[in-house]
Amino acid sequence: MNQRTPAEETVRRFYSKCLGNMGFPAEIDPDGDVAFIYEDEHYFIDIDLEDPEYLRVILPDILDARDDSQIQALNHTFNLINSETETSKIFFADDNRPWISSEMFLTSLQNFPQIIQHMVLDIQEARTKLIHALDNPENPYLPAQNTKPRLEDPQLQTETSGIVENAFAYLRTEGFRPTRIGEDITFISQGKPCHLQISQSSKLIARIVSINPFQEQSSKLPDTIAAALRATALTKVAKMFVLENDIWRTATCLLPNREDFVYSAKRLINVLGVVEQKFTKILSFPPIT
């Protein structure tokens, strides 16, 4: 067993204490993860000490392990749900058991309490959508009134405008050639257009989106979806999914403070490139079966 460093223990104790103060019973499990319970569901925080700003919350084993004949059909369902949620991802773990994670970059540990609540709610939303889709295969879309509630706050509307202005200035300074129409910003990253969306839900959300046309034959769609899901599982924060005739890449963060955007933007733009690289590699070198 590897001996844990003082830094590891400090982070684990901090998370455990915060979760306990929020009413989520928490403990450090034998694997070193911070396990906690919310509404009788068992979650854990996967800690990456080489990247302390990266926060990953996981709800494991949401379904029994699946065989290969079931995976392709579920891939389409997971792809659909990943397109509808903010930070959560549904994917197959290495043992073919479906997991749900929610991932964000933390600019400060002090933001942990408000961010963890949002992440858990997003995981619950994904799980609710999955149950509905499995029970209603002919109509897998969950009606909007049954999804996670969004809270309106007039103060957030003022904050949104300020963040858009800061975002445009930052992207222009860094050479991303942004253009702005109202609250929408388009910019170029790695030769491809990206869109910055700053929206109001229960908190301020920044989401960077890049959309490319799906140019393959329809027979390639299952392999494309499977590669997108695998790339999503292997990449921090970013998601990739196929929606109608387009391949989407998204990366999302919560903005507890206006000042958090610049740091978060650098990382979100970076992981959009990473998820595309992994996707391309997976399509080029599919697993041997």
C-alpha cells in the first residue's frame, strides 16, 4: 500500500469535513477516495493530487455490468443524456459497469461547498434521465418539468454581462480573434470555431462549445458515438457527443466569482483540444475484440 503524503491527507480531510458540515456523511475509504452519502446514494470523490484544481465526483455502478450486445444500444442513450446535462457524464467503467461523474476545475478550495452541491444535482439529473430513457425507449427525452430546477436571481443577470465583457477582452488579448453579438462570443481555437455561452441556472455557468459536421456515412455512427463516449471518459471536464448531424465538444465550469473566468477559460479551451485528440486516436486505433 502506498503511503499517503501530508498534502493528500489535508485535501481528503478538508473534503470530508466540508461534506460532513453540509449533512453528507463522509469518510475516507480504503482506496483513499472520499466516500459520502446523499439521499441514500453512495458517491465518492476521486482525488488527483497532481491536479488539485480538478474535482471529480462519481456515482458508480448505476446499472449491472453489460455484455457487448447491450453496450451499443446504451451508448446511444448515454450519448443523448451527455448532450442534455451540464457537467455530468455517463460512461462505461473498465468492468463494463455504467458510472456517472461530474467534473469541474476548482479555482479555490473555498468554493468547494457550493460547487459540490451543483455537481451532485447534475449527477442526479443524469441518473433521472437515464431511468426515464430505459423505461421509455420510444420516447427517451425526459419532460423539462421533471429535470433539475433552475433558480432565477436578478443579481446573476448583472454578473453575466460583466463576465461576457471580461471574457471578450481576455480572448482578444490571447489572440483567439473573438467576435461578439450581444451576449454571445465566437472565437477561434486550434483553427476551429468555438462558442462561449455564459448562462444563469442556479449559479453562473460558463460553457465553451465547438461543433463540427458529422461527415461519415451513417454506418459509422455507432463507432463514432462509442469513440466520443470513451474520449469523454478519459478527458477531464470536457465532453464529446453526437447530436443530429454534428459532433459537439463542450467544457463547462461554475463561476462562484467573476474573477474565476480567466483561469477557467484557459483550462476549458485546453481540454476541448485534449478530448478531440483522444477521440481521433480512438477512431484511428479501435480496441481489438
